[in-house]
Amino acid sequence: MSENDALNPAEVSNAATGSELEPDVVAALRSVYDPEIPVNIHELGLIYDLKIEPSGAVEIKMTLTAPSCPEAGAIPGRVESAVRAVPGVTGVHVELVWEPPWSPTLMSEAARLQLGLM
């Protein structure tokens, strides 16, 4: 690795900060369920993007199983509350997106097994 390829110390510490919070943020996401489906939103594949800034700010892009989901107004708020409770998180922004549309192929293997889809 040349001198030009090396990460500067700020980049290294920034990456460590985000990665240190990630397991706890993912655990918080796994604590949120769609009440109609006995699988957490993370395993359902509803989380499309997760960014954790060095400051502890978390940005989440997520979807729901369908735009007409009766829990559409509640689930993003539950996601925000669960992640905001993680020590070290300083802020949470949850964006509900519909592209690409969710499909069962986004579910984890464990979720498909739990729902008898394998």
C-alpha cells in the first residue's frame, strides 16, 4: 500500500465508530415486528439501507411488505424508537421507501424457514 492509499486517522476512527454501533443498532431493528407477521423487520428484508455516522446519527431506509400495510403509520415510529434507545445513538432518521418493491425473496433464509416458505 502506498502512502497515498493509506486511510487518514479520522477515516479510521469514523469507520470504527459506525461499526461499533452497528451490532446494537441491528439488534434494535430485530426487536421490531410487523404485528401481522411473526418475523422481525430485519429478517423480513424490510431494511434497505443503514448508515451510522461517527457522531452516532443513524439513517435508515426501509420499506413495508405492501404500501397498503395497516401498520404503515406505526412501524417506522417503532423503528425510530428502538434505534434511538441504543446507547451511543444521537439521532435517528427513518425514511419509508417503496422502490424497489419488497418481495419475499428479500427475506433471510431463517425467516423463510420460520414462515414455512422453504
